[in-house]
Amino acid sequence: MIDPLAAMQVFARQGSDFQSFEQVRRDKKPIRVALNQRGTMMALAGEELLAAKGIPAKDVEAWGGKVHYVAYNEGLEMMKNKQVDLIVNLLAFPSGQVASATREMPVQMVGLTPEVQGALQKSLGMMPIEVPAKTYDFQPAAVPSATATVVLVANASMSDEDAGKIVSAMLRNMDFLKQSHAMMRQLDPAALARVAPLTLHPGAEKAYRAAGALK
């Protein structure tokens, strides 16, 4: 896992028609949702969230709402312009994009219930996580969410030797990796070895065990 800080972040625009997922499902209320670009892990996670809440994307649109598949910055701009009520994405926290967009746009973060966290874990291997209180100026309390893992995937034909060399290179250059991007600053060797629900390449597993990153 190379992205230990990514979390599902759901924001509702204050003053929009969205009050809660339960209200939307109960009243078949039309809402406008911005997900990331179609086919991305972020969009897939957003679709699974809606489905876990009992309002799959097809129902959102059947009830008169709309699901927009757009780049995240475009979605934030649409929310500013009151074109969407809700935006969902997987991203590092705190997010500079969110902090910047919400200076002039009142929003609230929507937490995930244990049932939804469990559904996302079952369908996508996402794990429960908490976005700490005051991560954003508008967020006084901790918010339950879910995190997804970003992993390196190797071709099944890659040799154990090559996989081991890649792992060894990452471990030797851990300081460089942690400085390469803000979302990787808390990366550690043990985190790299966590790839559930996938399994490690045998060569990678051997290298992690040799380095003590995997017991």
C-alpha cells in the first residue's frame, strides 16, 4: 500500500436539497451527485457508497437526480455554482483542493455508518478509518470514513528476483518516497506490505520478510 492517507470524503453543500442518504432513499428525492471520472477507483467507490446506502446511481437518475462523472476540481466548481448537492472522492486528508474550494463555499462532511463501512470492505476491500477532528476548519468532530489502498501490481510472469529487486529498492529509498508527495509522508515499510484483498508476489513477500517488514 503506497497511499496510507487516502480516505473517502463526502461533502454536502449547505443549503442544498440533500439532508441525508436516508431522506433521499425514503422520499426518492432527486439529488445531484459529482463522482470522479468514470472508470476510476474513486468513481467506483462512489458508486458502491450510493449502492450501500440503498440509492444506486440508476435510482438517483430515475428519481430525477443526476450523477456527474467529472474530474474532482470540476466537481468542486460545479458545487460552488450550485449545480451539484453532493461530491464524493477518495483523496488524501487534509486536501488542499477541499480547503481552497470551501473558503467561499459552506459544506459539511458526511460520515459513513458502520454498515456502509462494512459494505465497502466487503465489495472493495476498503477499511474503516476516521478523519480526525479539525482536519478542516468546518469540521469540528472526527468523521468515520473508509480508506482504499493504492498498490503496485505486477504481471504474473514477473520473476521472483525482479519483484524482490523492486521491493528492495523501495525500502532502501523510503525517505525519498516519503518526501515525494504529501500523501506519502506517513508511509512505512509495514504499510507497503499491506495489499489486502490481493496477495503479495512471492518475490516481494520474500523481500519484505527479509527486511523485517512482514512477519
